[in-house]
Amino acid sequence: MTIRDFITNPDRYDPVYRETGDYARHDFTVRYNVNDQLTLRTGVVNAFDAEQASWLGTTLYSNFDPFGRRFFVGLNYRPW
């Protein structure tokens, strides 16, 4: 089975695997400029821990997020 078979013969497969349903991911980032040289960033990805279908359906793999909710912190320092 290749991707070409799936695209050209979609009736060969159970329709449930072609539909992934609605999915929305909410990401939030806060940035604080400490001074002209230092910036602090923090945030959350997939803030509400939305779960998507466990298969790709007809979407691209780049739209698939297997990690769930995650947090991050970052510093940017510009010495000049």
C-alpha cells in the first residue's frame, strides 16, 4: 500500500481512518524585555492539552503533534 493507492482508491479503506475530526491547539507566549540587552520568554504549547486523532487521516504529518502540553522558558542576550 502506498500513498498513491490511498489517494487514488480512497474507497478501499474504512472511512473512519480518513477523517480526523476537529482539532485546535492553543499556544501562549509571554515576552518581557528586562533591558535593552536581555529578553525573557516563557510559554505553553497546547495549553488545554487537546487530544487529536491517533491517526493522520488525510492531513500532513507536519500537522500532527504527539507531545501534548509542554512548557518552555528562554533567555535572549544581545551584548551589543
